[in-house]
Amino acid sequence: MLHNIEPHKYNCDFLPRLPDKERDHLLVFAGEQIWMKWENGRLTLPLFSDLLDVERWGREARYLFTVDDIAYFDAPADLVAGQDGEAEGGKEAWQYMPVRDLREFRPPWLAFAAITGYHLHYWYAHNRYCGACGAKFGYSADERALLCPCCGYLKYPEIAAAVIVGVSDGDKLLLTRYADRPYKRYALVAGFVEIGESLEDTVRREVAEETGLAVKNIRYFASQPWGFSRSLLTGFFAEVNGSTHITLDGRELAEAVWVKREDIASEPSLISLTATMMMAFKNEFRK
């Protein structure tokens, strides 16, 4: 899965430092886009040495984390203003590309870094002012948190808890398609945890809401950080309890069908927990 980047090591400790312009990566986001370019047939993230304004990068870049001994920084979009468009000498140009393109980014450990950086960037960008008193947030000096200079309120990065559920009926798995999302491949029942719910309660509620089915024998499978939705996904398998008749929630899903194990299409990539779970069921959980 996306976060399985061995032998590389992700270090989320808050250890801010000045960037090494020849080695460290700069992550620049504008809404749902990230600044990248194609290089020798692969997507490439910028180093600080790729910037024209060398004075500003050390001043305005915000330390995020390291992978191995390479640090990643977040920076305002205007830091790279005027550096996109056509490149000289036939070289590929830097440009903004959809964040979702990172699903196909190689090597995978670099994709993980960029997507995790997007999660943190989104949090910083959407938390500029204190929700308690309205003052502009500052930064804590010794931990990754926003600190209100007026009332002292501390705000930490937000992670939404969500579940993914593989519902089975013997050798059949319940596959779904989303009704209103760009992703059109088959998926599994999924949803966010509500306040006051356990993960298992969320499994029961989401399956019932989306398909009208009841489930039993809920079993944990695996978890995955998923920066695209700024969430922590927890995967479960469960067995249908009683009727297998599907009552589709048309607002959430366009389709929900029972598919035999041998008829589940092979997934070309196991970057997501959903694909990993589908292939685990197809292969009868053989490694």
C-alpha cells in the first residue's frame, strides 16, 4: 500500500531545520494541484535548487517531515510564480498538475511523501485563524501545532477516521461504484466515523445506509493513512447477516453488486487499501 515504503523510513517528528537546497524537496500546492514536471517519462518534484528566487525559499518554506534524511517543505504558491510554462532547450516545463495524478507517481515512496505533504498543507491552509477568539494563528515552537497568541488555544493536525468494508456472502464479495466521484472503478463500502461511534458501529451503519444489508463477524484487516482525503482508513471484512437483497442508496452509490471471487478483476496497483482488500479476498487471503 501507499504508506509501505520500506526500506525507506518516514519520520513525522517535528524537527524543523533549514533546507538543503541541493537535496531537500519543496512541495507547492495551489488548491487541488501540485507543482511538478515530467522528466524522462516520470513525474518529478522540485528541489530548492530549481527555484529562481533563492533568497525567499529558506525564509518562507515550512518544514514538514523527512523520508530517510531528505526533508520536505511546504511553500506558498507565489514562490514559484512565473516559473511554469514552456521550458528552454526542449526540456519539460514545471507546471501545476492534479494532486490525484500522484496515484500514478513513481517511485512509490516519493508519492507517499507528496500526498502526506498535501495532507499537512491542506491543514495549514484551512486553519489560519483561531476558532476560539478569531485571532490569527501563530506556530508552536516545539511541536507541530498552531498556537493562538491571544488566548493560547493550541490546534493540532486533523485526521478523519474512516472505515472500508469488504462484505462477503460465501465466495462472493460486495463491490460498489461511487455515484458522484471521479473514481469510477469498483470499490468497497466506505464512510467516515461519526462522533460517539466505534469503528465496528461505523461498519454496521455504513453498510446498512448504503446497501440495506446487515453484517456480522466483523474482522479487522489493516489500516492506511490516506492523504487525498486527509483520513486514516481502517479496513474490515464482515459477513452478510440475513438477506442478501441490496437496497441501494442512490445518493452515495451508482451500483452495488455481488461478485464471485474468481470474477473480481485483478487490480493493476495495490496502492490503496481498497484494492489490497479486494485482491486479498480474490486470492483467498494467500500472500
